[in-house]
Amino acid sequence: GNSVTQMEGPVTLSEEAFLTINCTYTATGYPSLFWYVQYPGEGLQLLLKATKADDKGSNKGFEATYRKETTSFHLEKGSVQVSDSAVYFCALRGISSGSARQLTFGSGTQLTVLP
Amino acid sequence: ETGVTQSPTHLIKTRGQQVTLRCSSQSGHNTVSWYQQALGQGPQFIFQYYREEENGRGNFPPRFSGLQFPNYSSELNVNALELDDSALYLCASSFSTGDNSPLHFGNGTRLTVT
């Protein structure tokens, strides 16, 4: 079945530091890949996505590149801000999901950015 | 544009009881999915409804059931509650089942089973 393995946290960085959160996946075929962010007390928000190999998703300074050869979708940001503090989830939607838009999530990485 | 709203925000139930959680989808959305998020874990897919029919289900027992109404709002029902059902239940809607229609999540219902 499909699975997502995410870098375990928590991750604590100083403001303006470089961020990398690792994500690797197992799936048959060519899944679509996503990063979601969850702020305290809120639901999940889509941060970025990539639907095919070598695609780069980007939003709000965050980037992730779909690497089929390493089955990875690592999240990066060049300079984090205090407001980026949240839990980040890597997710995939595989072709075995049928007609349902089932997302398979990683366990999440808590990011805390200190001023 | 009204987003996805869920009610109640918090709920406490006793083991063995039944619970109903409600979700109003975003305007124009006809697809609703439910996810269970245990503390410190990623969300797990429960099921999805499209135009009032269940069209996909995750690895959850039959005591988890749902409904979608003609206005596309939805309910999640859980019978014979167990302690392990304590979690954040998230509802997500989209305007179709295709990949180009992103999921919009509500803020969730926090269920505690004692």
C-alpha cells in the first residue's frame, strides 16, 4: 500500500535560518505529492503540490521538488520566520485510490521558529 | 465565500456511546471526505462522499458511518465508542473528485472518549 515517511521533529530554528523537512514515499505508479500545514487550533491548509516527476511546487517561499528516482519530496525554505511555526505534513494521492480522493499522510513535523 | 465549518468544536463522550459530527462543505463543493487525526499523528482517511454516495473508504470498521445530504453537508456517525476513538476529526470538501480540485479542510471536532 501507499505510505509516507517524514522527518521526525520537533525542529527548532532561529529566524532567517534555512529549513529542510525530509519526506519519502512508497506508492505504485505516479502519485501526486503534497505538503500541508496545520497552525495551532486549525485544520490543514494546502501549502504546495506537485503532480509529476521533476515538478517543483512552491508557495510563500517554500519549495519542494518531486524526485521519482529517490521517491522524495523534501520541503525547503531559505529563510524562515516566526510565523512559519506550525506542523507540516507530507502527503500523497496514489492511483490506487480509485475514484476517492484519498490522501495518505506522514506523521507530521512540528516546526518552531525562535525570534 | 464560506469555508468548511464543523460542529461541535469539542465533545466528550463515554465509552459505548454514539456520536454524530457535522460538516458544512464550502459553497459549490459536492465532495466531502472525513479524516481521523490521533494526537501527534497524521490524518487517516475514513471515507469520502460524492453526490450523496460513499465512493471510497479507508481501513475503519463499520461502526464508522456517514451521510451526505442534498446540500452536500455531511455527518460522521460513530457507534459503540472506544477509548481509541479519541482524536481530532477533520472534514474536507472539494468541488470534484479530480486532482485539480484541492481539498479545503475545516478546523475539526475534538472528540474525547472517557
